[in-house]
Amino acid sequence: MGLKSTFYKFLKIWNDVDAIRKGKVGKRIGRRAAGKATGKTLKKLFK
């Protein structure tokens, strides 16, 4: 695992913790789900 991917994973966890602190977990989960769905759709489109 490279330094860059390790750093990104750390930031993802950090942002999850920050969302919990600020009480915006639902919003973050929704955005993550939307991003994953969009990514899958685009992947199928341009495959």
C-alpha cells in the first residue's frame, strides 16, 4: 500500500469522525452512497 492511498484512507476516517462530532453523519452517508452510485453508473457507461 502506497503512502498516498494510506493518507487518503486516514483522511476518510478523519472526516467520518468530524461528521460525527458535528452531527452530520446522515448527510455524509447520503453523499457517499450517491457518489458510489454515480461512479458505478459512469463505469458502466464508459466501459
